[in-house]
Amino acid sequence: LIGRDGTNGEAYILTANCIQHTSVLNKMENCTCFFVQHDVTDRQGWDKWRTSWYDIFGAEDMTVDKARSYPEWEGNECVLSIPTSDDKMAMALWKMRSGTSKDEFQAFIDRFVCGYANNKVFQVEHAIGIRKLDARGFFSDLINAAQGRQSPGYLDAPKVWLTHHCILDREGFSALNASIADKINKTCTTPSDCQTVFPAGHKCCLTLFFTGNDMVCFESTPEGVTYDDVQKAEDEFTRGMSRNYVYQMDTAKGINAFHLSEDNWSQDAMTWANATVKTAPVDSTTATMTTPVGIEASQ
């Protein structure tokens, strides 16, 4: 049985150029990260392609190191993959060699999925809640699933949703982010308090900020919360400053989703908020937020 221990629990911050460990001795190598939305266009081909990988990784002698060595990966590492509940799309987070361009990743991912999906690519600028997402955990979970031990999926709540925010008002959205950081700094004394900045019952487990005017948030909710509930909450929360596309995720069919965590997000969010300087009142249309210290990569 491949262990699911993950990392040692110390903090990770994803920057534009690397995932950095808070311990200098354990700092990970430089990388560039990309998020990809796979819109499946050939269902039969996609399922056969996915099954072929399970056949390979289901071998009794399969190990994480052996799995990582397959040439199809081209030395790159996937750290998270989750399909939508209707299985029409899949979302994935990849760690690439430092300096990889968006066009280079686009060409790689198109080769990798063999034309069975349209792949929309976003370069990650920084993130909150990524601390335990690494390739070793991904491959451990993939091997377990391929050998008949299904991934436990997300552990903190029964439902997980992804909201893709296409930002329409950059200044207003920056002010919203600044207000979140301000509220965390003023009202939260422990990391778990950070979840109270969101609508009741909604908790965040991963936030990815992209270059340009997009970001995604993975959030968890109790049973009984519907798509319409989440869409309404997101639209009210962002107040017209973004166009919000909501997807329900099937984490039990995903790989490495169990390493997403409300607690990990909360710890990173408190670090982010403490390092964030707001330069104007939160209700000002000209409010801006400075670069999160320690999250944004040095140039």
C-alpha cells in the first residue's frame, strides 16, 4: 500500500516561479505552475486514455518513483486532478520547470491528453492553501486508485465546488481582496477564524490567482447546498465585479484531493492577510492591494 502521509505539514506558499517551503533547508526547486480546465470533447477516447493510465499504474510492482519516470510526463508533475460531478470537465494543477511559458505548457498538455479534450490554460501567479499538494502525494493516490483502493476524496466536507471568477472590475476586486485581508487581520485570532469571512456554511480550501483577470476558488459546503445556492452566494459576494462560473467537483474520483484542507487554507490565509497592506478604505472604488509579501515571487 502506498502511504498517504503527504508532506510534514510545514507551510507552503505558491509563488509565480516556485512552491516555496517555509524552511530554507526543505525549500522545493523552482518551478512554474499552471491550472488547466479540460473540456472533454471525445468521451470514449478520454475514458480509454484514462483507463490506459490506470492499467499502467495498477501494476503490483508500481512505485511513486517509477510512475514519475514515464516519458509522457516529460519531466513535469501534476499535483491535483479533479473531475466535475457531471464528468464533462476536469481541473488540474501542474508544476512545470521554472521559466516554462504558457505557450509551452499549452503545447505539452495538448500532447499529453492526445486530443481528447480542449484545454484552457492559466498561469498561476500565487495561491493560498497549496501546502500539501505535491507530486509524490498525487502519484501515491493515483497508484492506490489504480490498484483498487479508491481515493478518499476531500475529507473536510461532503461537497466541493470550484468557482472561476472572470474579473470585470480589477480595482473593485482588489478592494474586495483587501477587505478580506483587513477583516482577517482585525477579527481573526486563530487560523480557523479566517473561514468566517465567507458566507455562512461556505469554507475555502484552495485559492489560485492567475496572471491576468482570472482566479479560481475551491470551496466546501454541507450536504443540501445546491448549485443555485453557490451561484447566488458567489454573485452576491463579488457584487458584480466578476462573472462567476460554478462547478460541482467529484473529489472521490479525483487524485490528491484529500490533501486539500480548510485548515491549510486558513493558515496560509492568515499569513497572506498579515503580509498584505491595504492602501485605501475598503469601500473606496480606488482601493488597491499591494503585492502579498512572501507570496509573490521576487523578480
